[in-house]
Amino acid sequence: MSEPAYVAVDWGTSSFRLWLIDRGGNITAERRSDEGMTAAAKTGFAAVLQSHLDAVGAGPDLPVLICGMAGARQGWVEAGYIDTPARLAAILEGAVSIPGQSRDIRILPGIAQRETGAPDVMRGEETQLLGALGLDATGDALVCMPGTHSKWVTVRGGTVARFATFMTGELFSAISRETILSHAVNGAGEAEDREAFNAALVAAFEAPAQAANLLFRVRSRQLLFGGTAAAARETISGTLIGLEMAAELPAARGAAVTLIASGQLAARYRSAIETLSATVRVVDADEAVRRGLSMAALAIWTR
């Protein structure tokens, strides 16, 4: 087994992922836990990191590169933001060192869109972009990164020109748990209803201004005509994802959408994009963040 050259860490709000990586980009060890920023802020970021470094036998001289919420204002050390239009290579230049540590530990910055009419921020997703598009990217792309807060990013000439965040996952959780629609989805379990999802997706895509009405129809349809809890849940999901697509998908103008996602979320968004007659290229989210961290680490410590 080759020797590790650096440690890569994706430190989110509620999750922690660490990889030991050699110079060829191969993983030599891995750790995952729920010790995200929220938990680490209470127990101590340095202590959490060290416990995982000890668990994988990371030598004291191995440098550590971190992306994600550990660099937020509420995190370990604030890493700030690179402003749009942002070159992907500029992310490396904004890496912030953690003071008072025996090893070299750095946190990558996020990206900020300082437009008064469309202010927005991302942290962690910039590293996925780097991994998916490459450090020397020069082309154009429309990138979708679904999740609790989905990101749609327009890249022109290898530069992040603009992006928009949609609270799709968080809205789905709130609507299905905290509104009158919670009764409609009660007992849905893991069952799927692709027909209900696709119908809601298309309806919201074609008439996004009616979204609030489309959501209430989940209740009225069930009361008047019956229907399963799974159909109700899929209708809520399709409506909210359709709103995202209505705002951003027309910008693709026939080009393929780069979808950075994993698992069920990747399958759901891929199906949605293809249902709306757009082509899609899927990049696994885990692979993207690892590649991004690897590119950044090699560029930082070998330049």
C-alpha cells in the first residue's frame, strides 16, 4: 500500500468525512461520523479531528485540507469567501491556515455572490465543483447540486459566473411535517409513486406561480378522490423540484446538465431532468469532493 501524502476532510454541518490520500489520488484510509460543525463546536474541532487522525494512524507531518462548514463563521476558523465571478483556481489562494497546530491544517473558502438583488453563498459545494470540472476548466456548464439547500451554478469559461440556492429539501421537510399536508403523507414509508412525482414536476415546471395552490391540491385531491400517502409525498417532492427546474433548467438551452449527487437523490434529480427533456451527466458527490480536495491539496503543497 502506498504512503498517504495528505489528509482530506469534508466537514459539514452534521457530518464529518476524512480520507487519507496518496499522491496518486488513491484512498488509503477513511473515516465517517456525525461529528459535524454543530457537534464539533461543542466538543472542540481540534479534538474531533485528532481523534480521527489517530484512528487511521495519520503521521504527525501529514498536512490536512478541509472544506465545508468548519470554515464558517460559527466553525473552527472562518475561511471567508471568494467573490463571483470566481475562478475555481482562486479557491486555493483563499485557503486559511489554522493557527497553533503542530501540523499544517488549512480550510478552503466558500464562494459569495455579492449582488444586492440576488445575494447567495456556498460552502463545500465549491470543492465539489472543482472536483467535477477540474482545476484548469475552461468550458461552460450548468451544474445542479441537490440537497437540503440545492445549488444551481452557471460556469462560463471555467469561472463561476452566478449561482442560486433553493431551500428544496428543507421546505419538503417543513411542509410534510409542520403543515396540514402532514396528515396526507402520514404512513407513506418508503413507497414511491413515479407517476405522481412526474405529474407534479411537470405541473410546477409549467406553472411555477401556482406552486402554493398546487401544494394545497395534495390535500383536496386526497379528500375528494382518495389516493395514497406515497402519492401525496411524491406530489410535494415533485412540486418543489419542479420549481427549481422552472427557475434554472431553461438556462441549459439544450446543453447537458452536470448533476453532482449520490444515491437516491441522484436518481430522483436525474429522472426529473430527463422527464423535462434535458440531458444530464451525473458525477458522484463523494467522488467530486474527494477529487476537489485532492486537486487543491496537490496544488497547495507542491507549488
